[in-house]
Amino acid sequence: MNYESILIEPVLSEKSNMMRESGQYVFKVDPRADKIMIMEAVRRMFKVNPVGCRVINVASKPKKLRGRPGNTAEWKKAIVKLQKGETIRVFEGA
């Protein structure tokens, strides 16, 4: 698995924006990726030094679409903590 395909997209929510101020970044990641692969992908893609990673499997939730019951998709979320003073410039708008 190459490192570009591990990180699918950043999670942009109110909570993840507050976490970004403390040096923690949230990503939607490939379900087959583990912590070491995720940290290495962040290190290579953004040229920063991650010090920790937490991985959460997000379960599906029930929803209705046009009156029919269904479920949202399951996905994997990673919270990557960077060294103090480091930021990912893509998120900061620079």
C-alpha cells in the first residue's frame, strides 16, 4: 500500500478544528492501515514529525433516504498528534 492512498481525506468538523489548535489532526484513513503506516504517511506527505496516533473504527448509523431505511458507511478515523510547535500548512491556509 503506498502512502498517498492511506490518508483518504481530512475530517473537517467543529471538534477537529478545536483539536487542531492543540496540534492534533484528524484524517479519514484506509481501513487496512495501522498506526505505524498512518504516522509514516503523515511524515512523508506533510514533512512533519508525528509523535502519536489514535485509531477509531467509526460504526455505521441508521438513516432514512426517501423514506427507506438504511445505514451510513463504516469508516476508520485517525487522530495524529504532532510535535509541539509543528503544524500542517495545508490546514492553516498557507
